[in-house]
Amino acid sequence: MNATLRRLSTIVMVMFLALMVSTTWIQFVSAESLNSDGRNVRTIYSSLARDRGPIVVGGDPIVTSVPVDDNYKYLRTYSEGDAGAASVYAPVTGYFAINGTVTGMERYANSYLAGEDDSLWLDRLQNLITGEEAQGSSVELTIDPEVQKAAWDALGDYTGAAVALDPKTGAILAMVSKPSYDPNTLAVHDSKKVTATSEALINDKPQVNTTDGSERYSVYGPTINRTINAIYPPGSTFKLLTSAAAIEYDGKTPDTQIPAPDVYQLPGTSDDNGKVHNFGGETCSGTQQMTLKDALKISCNTAFTGLAAEVGKDGMQKMFEDFGFTESLDIPMSTSVGAYPGLSDIAKDDSDARIALSGMGQGDLRVTPLQIAMISAAIANDGELMEPYLIDNVRDSDLELVSQTKPNRYKSPFSSSTADALTEMMLSVVNDDGGTGSGAQIPGVQVAGKTGTAEDDPRSPTLWFTSFAPADDPQVAVAVVLENEGQSTNESTGGALAAPIAAQIMQAAIAK
């Protein structure tokens, strides 16, 4: 073989080798990133051309794939195209859009819905052998349709959220966020319409009330699930965590006398900016002392700032971390983490003053509604906090059970004796004279609860209520938040507006 042929042969071999390496790299190494690239139209065609599995609530599908006569073959449809019904579940279901955007359960349960999960390998093998079209699995949620509807109806036109848990298992019974949206408008097979609708929803942030009359808007739009991805100052609902730390670490009891001055001067401060007053400038106790139980019952601000200062930074931070609030949960959607002084980039200041202020749920402190519901759930379940979850079971296209979620203990933030003490105190909030949570009373049912009215100047106060019932055999734990819906008056507090909403949700759950 002459030199020219050898050089030509070498070049051809190098070209073949480069082709083999390139093909192998694309098909195996880069396959996952290429498939997930939003610009990959083939992936969208492939996903929508498949009979994607339904999302099921209470035995009925709320999301289905409907055959259509276009290149995509199937149209993802929510609540049979009913905009009102679809809006009720939109924060949970999310949407599957032609432009590659996938949110909510559509995203986080995608491997099941698309029939691609490793547990479905036998189905995929059968489809390969028989040549049948691949079908996705059905994903049944823990959501109770009656509890969900009760929460939706009770929230009315408020901007806010409500979440309900089974405290014994962690199953999420209701998850409502308002304002909501119609996911059907984002599932149409027209990319220009989808993009325009998506941009409009992102910019459609609701106007909120303010204390000075200025024009302000929520930082969260309709497509944000406020129960798990919006963080708010918790106000007095956080006094439950402060109480838990004082009881668990400092040996306090509901009957322990604690200081309750008319005005509390934050540590390290000396001017008026460091003074904490009680709601409406009221006096908690003529003796400037009261029991821990009574302080929670009337939600005495000065008592809890002093209590948090006494527990100290280490104790308060530990209780926050022991609840898992600095960690994101996969329910399977990812939840936002909370912010506590010294434990977050948005709450770096952990001075004694900021720790004291956190005792009443103010300052840089931020939490999600789910986290507040988790506090009540842990108290209801004797100090054992179960991991919240949304998927009850998964079934393949033949309705054979693929997986069933087993309840899992997430954290144990405090002892059962601390839980008993907190239950006693929460009962007094709802049932005793002078309690701030009487609006959550349910005839014939013992309700344990806690109110919250969080200042958010110049925005109006954010209102809260968290609770569980029945107190002697808890079946449901609830958190309700009304974003900037308060006016710092007795008629527009968490107890006045949020507590009755929680009562309606609990009634629906208990009636099951």
C-alpha cells in the first residue's frame, strides 16, 4: 500500500471513529440533557403524543389526556375543561405546556404520568414486545375533595392560602392558594398563546391593602402555590414554637408565671424603636405577671418577646431547626425553606433584639403556611411530626398498584408531655373567656388553635390561624393565611377573619 492510500485510510478511520464517538456521546452521555432542553421540540411532541396518565382525587380524575386531531395527538385537560373547577386544584396539579414549562404535580410526578418510572419497566417491556402505545400511570392524590372545596369556598375572595394535614400520617387533605388560574389556558397547542398567557399570569399580581394608602402589590402571582412557596411573617402563631422551646428546654409549664409588662424594651436598645407594645396598646396583666397559658390565650406580645430572650438564641434556633424549617421538603413538589435570625441569608441578624422579636413572630422571621400547619400537626401527634405528602398511590394503565405511600416520621421536635401542655394552652385560646380564637369553635368538637396578626408595614397585617381537631383524637391540622387582609382592629385580626375559615375546613374533615 503506497503512502497516499495509507494516509487516506487513516483519515477515513479517524472520521469513522469521530462519528462513533459523537453518536455515542449524543445517545448516551448527552441524552438526558438534550431531552430536557426546552428547545427540543421532539421531546414535547413525544410527551404530548403519549396517553399521559390521569391525576386522581377522591377516585375521580381531575387531569386527563384527551385525544385530538393534530400533531400532538393528545390535549392535557384539567377538570374536563371547566375553568372554575380547574382553578380549585391548579396550585396542586400545575400544568403541562407546549413550550416545555411543566409545573406542580405534572412536573414532580412526571415519571409516573409519562410511564417512564423505573418501577414501570415491565409495562415498557410489554409495550416494546406487543408494539402497543405506551400509557402513563395514574397518580392518586391524598387531597380530600370535600375538604378542598370547603377550604376554597371559605377563603372566598381573600388573597391567601389554606392547607390541611392528617396529623397522624402527614397526608395533605387540602391545599388551596388564591388567587388561582385556569391551567387549561396553558395547555392549548398554540405556543404563542401559551407564552402570552404565561406572561400575563406572571405579571398579574394582586393588589394588597396598605396602612398608608399607598399602592402595593403582592410579590406572588396566581401560578405560585402560596401554601408551600410563599413565605410570610407568622405573627402570633409562632408563639406556639416559642412556648414549645420554653417548655421543652427551660422547664416551663402552662401555669408558670412569666413577666407581661405593658411595654418591653428589646435587648440592646434604648429608644422608642426598640419598644414592643401589646396589640392595641392593651395591658395584659395589672400585676405585670401572668401564666404562660394565659399569655398564649390572649396573645400577649410583651410576654413572648421576653420569653424568647430568656430561652435565648441557641434554644430558639434549635427548635426552628428541629421542626425542619431550614430544609426543603419534597411532597413531591419542592417547598420553600423558612427564615429565622442567624439561620438564613434573608435573616442574618441574630442579635438578642432580633431573637426576642421573633418570640412574637415578627422581625425577619418568615415561614410558609405548610410549616405553620406542621407546628399544629406535631402538637396534635404527641410531638411526632409526620412527613407531609401528596401522592397516596400510583397505578399502571391496567390499574395494578405500582406504589403506595407509607407514612413516615419526619421529626420529633419535642416530647409528648410538651405536646400535652401546648394542647392545653391552645384549647384555652379557642374555648376560654378572653381567648383570641373563639371564632374557630365547632359545636360538639374541642378545637385547639392559635391566632396570628403579623405586622408588615407599610402593607396591612397578614392574618393567620392554625389549629387541630378534635383535640382528644386529632383528625386534621390546619393553617390559614390571609395576605395583608388585616387593619389592626379587633374586627380584622386573625381570630376574627382567619379562625372561622379554619373552622369550616376542620368541620369538613371531621365530617368524613
